[in-house]
Amino acid sequence: MITMLSQVAERVYWMARYLERAEKTARLIHVHTSLLMDLPDRMEIDWYTLVRLFNAEHDFREHYNEASERNIMQFLVADRNNSSSLATSLAMVRENIRTSLNVLPEEVWEQANRIHLLMNESLPNTSDRHLRQQFMRQVMEHCQCIRGALDSHMSRDNTFDFMQIGKHIERADMSTRILEMTSLLLADDRSDILRRYEGILWGNLLQALSARQMYMQHVHARLNGVKAMNFLLKDTIFPGSVGYSLAAIIRRMCYLPQPEFPIAKVQKIRDRLASADITSIPADQVHLLMDSLQSEMGDLQEKIAKTWFYPTFSQTQTQAQS
């Protein structure tokens, strides 16, 4: 009985992670495509920047000879051999929902099938910018519908707790990956062209994290790189910030049995984030901070698995992706 419950907990946890990953990937591709269509050529930010954000350079070079827009979109959107692709994430959302129907609302399965059909119809069109942008918008809408059904129709029990933990871990991880791009935007040796478009680039980065409107509403300041980073990392009331997600993870873990070790790990990450002085960090050190946070999130995933999914094993192998 304990094993079965652990398996259910793991499936809904990963369903929530893949759902968040799919929505963030679609939004990032959509915003990045719009950005590059408006920017001049020969800038530090290009199509390959997306591959770097997913730390997928090795996998991409292993299967593609040219870093063209067509190849990069095929890799990030449609390539099922890429564990970080949109197609893979959506397939894992559907599979984890299919195997957890006894604890999830019926509406969620209906939405999962709709997005599955949409994906099969749209994947051959990834090289067409207009059709690809339309597909990305549809993916975001369907992901939001699934999340809305979960939020509206699920009891606030441990199943819901695991989904919330998965959602916020993935959200924090994706945010730190996207924020790695700030090392380019803050670099002292950035090009004059990049400096000229700096405001647009920061605005698009906020848009990629669904944060632009809330930043303008609550920061009450002209768009500024350091302020934007501080908002996305440390804000306590915006649900897209890393700090908010870490606090939400702790809140949900408190409802689960024996949460001491995972909570201690989350608190360690929060302390690390709180001690980081965003206003004075050198541009070339930004990616080191983000890499460190991602590594800490990976360690947190291990503690979650050992505590609740495979409590009788010292070594675990889960659906986690590096």
C-alpha cells in the first residue's frame, strides 16, 4: 500500500513539473521568436541562446550539424529524443495523467487529450514562424486550462500538495535558467547594439516569465536590469519569483509526513538566495549563481524522492532531468 501511494505521489508530482515545463518552454519560444523578429542581426542573443538556456548544447551538437532556426526549433519543439523538448514534456504530462486518473478530475484528462491531438497536428509546422507562434499560444492556453481544472476541482489533500511542490520546483528551476541570459544583458563588454535594445530585452525576459505587468505594478520604477533580477529572484508576493516558489514548497511540505530533511534543504536554498547581493554581483558571476541554484534544486529533488517516492532505497532513479 505504501509503494502504491508513493507511485501515485511521484506521478502527480512529475505531471505538475512537466506541465509547468511545457508552459514555460512554449512561452519562452514564443517570446524569443517575437524578440528576434524585431532585433537586428549579429547580436549576442540569437536562436542558439535558447539551446544554452536549457543547458542542451551537447545534445544539440550530437544530432544537428548546423545551429539554424529550423534545426533549433525542431530540437526544442518536436524532437522526442530531446528530454527537454516541448513534445517530450507534453507526452509526459499526458502519460502521468493517464496513470493517475483515479486521483485527478475528469476534465484534466480531456484537456490532456486535446493538447495531444493539437501537438500531433502542429509539430510538422515548427519551421513556419506564424504557425509555430500560433501553436505556442495554444499550448500555453491548454496548460493553463489543465492547471485551472486542478486548482478548481481538487481537494486540498496530499495529492494536491505533491502537485504544488512539483509545480514550484519546476518554476524555480526554469526561472533560474532563463535568468542566465542576464549575464549577457549586464556584461560590461556587451555590444553597443545590445545596449541600444537593452530595455526591450529586459522587457521580453520579464514577459517570458509572465512577470512584466506585475513588475511595473509593484516595483514602481523604470525597467532596470538589477531591479528586474531582484524582483524575479526575491519578491515575496509574485508567484513567479524564485523566492515565492521556495516559500510555497515549504508550506506544502509541512502537510506531508516526515518532511524535516527536504524542508531543511529548501531552507538552505532560501538562505543562499537571501545572502546573494543582486545589486553588486558581477555580470560574469550571474550564471554561476544560477547554476548553483539549479544544482541545489537537483539535490532537493533527490531528497524528495528518498523521503516520499522511494523511502526504502538509498539510491534512486526518477524521471529527473539534468
